[in-house]
Amino acid sequence: MNEQKSSFRQILKATSLFGGVQVFQIIISIVRSKIIAVLLGPAGMGISGLLTSTTSLIAGLSGLGLGTSAIKNISSADASGDEVRISTIVTVFRRLVWFTGLLGTITTLLLSSWLSEITFGNKDYTLAFIWLSITLLFNQLSIGQSVLMQAMRKMQYLARASMAGSFFGLLISAPLYYYWRIDAIVPALVLSSILGLFLEWFYGRRIKVKKVTVSIKTILDEGKDMVQMGFMLTVSGLIATAGSYVVRIFLSAEGGVSEVGLYNAGFAIINTYVGLVFSAMGTDYYPRLSGVSHDNAQANQLINQQSEVSILILSPILAVFFIFINWVIVLMYSAKFMPVNGMIHWAALGMYFKAVSWSIAFILLAKGESRLFFWNELVANVYVLLFSLVGYKLAGLDGLGVSFLVGYVFYLLQVFLLARIKYGFSFDPGFYRIFVVQFLIGLLCFLVIRMFDTAWAYASGLPLIAVSFIYSYREMDKRMDLRQLITDMKTRFIK
């Protein structure tokens, strides 16, 4: 029982820690965007966006997905407690990071003239791409350090490095933009990548790994699994990107660019404020699941715990979203974006199913099932794309929200059946109770805001939000003695 309580607390602790990091980074990102918009104007923002998106694409292809795939290998080695094994896997990973980083740099360097021509329609930015080529090496080395911290669950180090990188990156780039405007874009990007690497190294160096000599054969044997999984992740990511691109092209053709703008804004809102919870949970969850992936019973237990905590944390946030989404839209954008509120309501219902399916789907990565993961994601992307096209055709923007909901209902059934057949996975009775109660509360919020006028909706919705919060608090208190945890935190803070 104490072990389960400790596990639940670890999930909550990691979510709280990286939820705070995500919020901090969002604030920094907003400030940075505002500075660039004011000092560089639309043209400067466009140039900066094109340069970073182009180099990010090359980095994504040349990086071979090591930033995700290697976590499984390092976590499994760390869980074994075998220092030689840990040192070998980490050394192989570091060799691969150098190789992929240099690959990205050399590729950008050799294609600099062509990239300038393709991106900007001329060769004026050839020198810019030459300078930016070194950022691919620095950024990949930074990823190498952050993966090591994440896989070995040094979450405090990772959080500090992420927050320091965001803050000092802004501190360095702002004066450059102020004095040199558009000419500062490339120097700011280069210096930020150097700073990021330094900070990741500064915190990552505290992880002590014995030095070992590895042969080419060892690198090939041990690295094969990382590269194979990483390649599948890269291809899956490209397929998802392509699907999103097709949807945007379809919207532009059917409804005009304004529809694309509304679609982008709607999902940016829900991914920014709700999606950060997924990012925060995944930082600790994936390496923990990888560490116990060899034992189906332990993996089953951890998936259930993660699913329960995900629903308990997300549900009150989603309840607030249902009732106050109009305020959020005006705060982030303007009243002109109100047509997107219906799409967000439907998509928010889909988040309940996404949270659970997301918790299960990680088992494929943790088990190293690269081929199965690829086909699972490919099939899902195909039917989600079809649902999106049909949904928009039938019901416009609201139809896109409905397609998101339906898509994740199907995806949850898909990954549940896969995990059930392959690994004997099943949900605990406690999870079903939590999911049904919180989903019904969310559904009531959804109906209230769509059926009643604003005043009545607020009057009816606020009690539902309160019920969702209270229910989540009580359920988490049962699992991890939340009251005692809060008391302990207060005591440490006062001291």
C-alpha cells in the first residue's frame, strides 16, 4: 500500500514540477514573441519563423528521434542497477548524439544555398543557414544531456536547466533584437543554442557515469534498437505533420484562410492550456514505464495509476474550460475568434479519451515495439484525417471538434485492445469509477454552456466545477494522503 502511495505521489510531484516549468516557458515564449513582434515587425517574425522551421525540419530528420527512443534504453539500463550496462548504453547514446548532430550540421552546411532558394526564393540567406548549421550540433548535444537527465529521472536538474535556458535565452536575445533588429536574428539563435548546451551540460554533469570504451560493433549492436525506434518515431511524426497539413489545405480550399486561422487558434488554445499537462506527465512517466516494461504486472499497475491521475488532474481544468472558454478566447486572441468556441468544446470532451489512450500507448514505446508503434500510429492518423475532412464538410469548425472526439474514442479502443492482447492489460475498477464520474461532470458542463444563456450557464456551471475539484481532491487524497503531503510541503516551506 505504501509503495502504491509513493508511486501516486511521484506522478503528482512530476506533473506539478513540469507543469510549473511549462507555464514558465509559455510566459517566456509570449514575452519573446511580443519583443520580436514589436522590434522586428511582421517581416522579422516571418524571417525568424522560416529560418527556425527549416532548421527544425532538418534537425527532426537527422536526429533520428533519439530524443525519445533512447529514453527507453537508458531507463531500462538504469533500472537494472548494473553500472557497466548503464555506462555502455550511455556511451553508445552519446556517440549517436554526436553523429546525428554532425549529420544535421553538415547537411545544412552543404545545402545552405539550396535551402535559402527554397525557403526565401533567393540566395540572400545562404550565409544565415551556414551560421545556423552549427546550432543543429549544439541543440542535438543539448537533447543528449536532457535525455540523460530524464531517463535517469533527475527531474530537478532537468526542470532547472529548462527554466534557466528559457530565461537566459530571452535575456540574451532581447538586447540583440533591440540594437540590431532583423540583423540580430541569426546571432540570437546561435547564442541561444550555445547557452542551452552550456546549461544542459552544467546540470547534466552532476550525473556520474563511469567511463568505458566501446567498440564499433558495440555501438552498432546497442544503437540499432535506439535508431530503429527513433526512425519509426520520425516517420510517424512526419505522417502526423502531413495529415495536419492536408487538413489545413482542405480548410483553405473549402472555407478560406480565415477558417485555417480559426482552426489553428482553437487547437493552439487547448494544446497550450491543457496539452501542457500531457507534456508535464510524460517527462517522468515514460522513463518510469520503461524501467518496469519487462514486467507486465508492474506496467499494468503503473498505466492504471497514470490514467487515474491524468483524469483527476485534467477533469477540473476541462470543466473550467467548458464554462469559461469565451473568456480564454478573448484573453488569448479577440472576440473575432469566438466562432471557434464550439470546436473547442467538442475537442475538450475528446481530451478525456486522449488522456487515457495516451497513458496506454506509451507501453508500445516502453516495450520497444517500433514496428507495432508505427502501424498503430499510421492507422490512427489515417482515420483521424478522414474524420476531420468529413466532419468539416458536414458541420464546419464544430465538425472538426466532433472528429477529434470520435478519433480519440476510436484510438482509445485501438490501443486498449492492443495492450490487452499483447500484454494482458486491463483497467482497475477504481479507474472506471473515476472516469465515468468525471466524464459525466464534464458532459454536464458541456450541455450547460451550450443550452443556457451566459448568466444561467455560469450559475449552473460553477457548482459543477466545484464538484469536479472536490471529487478529484478526495480521490487523490485516498491514493496518496494528499492532506499530509500538503502539510509536509507547508512545513518545509516555513522552515
